[in-house]
Amino acid sequence: MNDLQDTKHITDGLANLIEQTYQIEKEYKSLNESYANLQKFIKDIVESLGAALWVMDKNGKIVLKNAKADALLGLINLIDLKKQNCEVQFKEMYFAIKITQNGDNKIILATDISDEKRSARLVSMGAVAAHLSHEIRNPIGSIALLTSSLLKRSEPKNIPLIEEIQKAIFRVERIIKATLLFTKGVVINRQIVQLKTLEQNCKNAIKQYAFSKEIEFKFDGFDGQMEGDLDLLDMVFSNFIFNAIDAIEEDDNETGTVSLEHKFDEKMHNFYIKDSGVKIDKSVVFEPFKTTKLKGNGLGLALCIEIVRAHKGSIALQNEPKVFTISLP
């Protein structure tokens, strides 16, 4: 009887030990799953940050980083690790750097502040440009008045020279007007615009613009009417024409063509502007004060897109072949 009791006691003990082992194994698996979930959770947080992140140990070895940090290869080498807060310029971008200490590790965050820096720079440049524009406008107005009087009294051989002066004045006045409009902001005065009037205004602007090559200008489909601000639309189309002329002037060919075509499609007025000049860098084409042109100031097309957007329209560019498409409702 005692032997049977001992055997049962041993059997129960083994069963209990097996059950405990099973529970420990189950808890171990659960712990591993929880640890894996925790790692994934931490990784998701790191990757969802709006900044590049590095974690560096006391030996300067990077033990953790996110995808944004991987994409900014070389930025970490420009960071002064002794400063808690600083700014770093990297490949035409600006980053705000924040460094915190956690035990032996350094946590480094780099936040892209390029847009904020660009906006601040534009505000400063706009204020200076507006001041200069006001200062320049008075003497330019006087020169324009004097050249008009001089043109009436000059000998025929001097007339081309005076006309070139007038074209130069026109160019300065156009830059001043664009600068003031850009700094103050675009407000449209809606009216019925006859497309024939818009076409004629473009042709008049061409006569005022100085260029050396033989350029053929083609207008097609400028019939009917639309709603918009005639003065602002004049500025948009003349800017595109002048940019086309400048592109042809920079080209190796001795002649060139500029064409403006209008089509009405699906309740939109689509204007297609083509030229045979040099191609355009899409990365800077609409950015204020940036230009690849020899004669450009980087403001014309930036202002054009502001005016078109104020009209609830859009501008698209393709380079092969080179075509600007202006779509207006």
C-alpha cells in the first residue's frame, strides 16, 4: 500500500512539474512575442518621426537610425555633437539639430526647416525689393517722359537709339511692377476679357521687348471671351513670351519660333505656349528669385503661377517637346 502511495506521489509530482514546465514555456513564448511587438512598436515610432534620427553610443558608434537618416547620408558628419541645439546646411537644405543625452547614448534629431528658412528669406528680400522698387520708379518715370519728348524732336538716324532706351525702360518698369505685385500679394479684379484684346496686348508687348534674333510669333485660336483680370493676364502671357524670347536668345540657332495657341476644352481655357529655345530646369522654374537664364531675375514665372492660381487655374510644363500649358476656368 505504501509503495502504491509513493508511486502516485511521484507520478503527481512529475505531472505537476511537466505542467509547470509547459506554463514556463508558454510564458516564455508570450514574452518573446511581447518583446517582438515592443521592438516593432518602437521601430514604427522611430520611422514615423518627422525628423532624421540617430542614436549613438559612448564610443561614437551609431546603434540605431531611421530611414530619413539613411536618406541623408553625410549629414551626421556635419553635426557638432558638443552642441545641444544648432542649425546645419546640407545640400541646399537646412536642418535644426537637437541632441539629448540618455545614459551613455546620444539621441540626435535633424528636422528639415528649409521651407521656413526660404519663407523668411523671401520676406526679407521682398521688403528690400519693395523699397528699391519705390526708389527706382521715380527716376525711371522721369527718364521715360524725357525719352518720349526726345523722340519727337530727334533726327531719323537717332530714333532707333531712343527706341532701344525705351525698351530698356520698359524692362525695368516691368520688373518693378512684378516686384511690387509679388511683395503685396495678388488680388484679381474680375471682368470679361476678349481674347482678341489679350492677343493684341501680347503683340504690343513684343514690340517693346529688345531681342537680337529673327523670331517668328504665331497666335492661333484667340477667339471668344473669358472671365479674369486683363492686366494680370497680360502680365502672365507677356512674361511667358519674354521667357520664350530669352530662351531663343540663349540658343545656338540664329532664328526661332514662339507660338501661342488657345483651345476651349471641358469648360477650361487651355493656352499652349511653345518655343524653339533652350530647355528649362523644372526644379527651379517657379521658385522665386531662382533662375538659370542669363537675363532673368527669377521672379516672372513665380508671379505667373500666383496670378494663375488666383484665377483658380494651373500651369504645367513639359520639356520634350517644350510646352507650357496654362489652364484657366
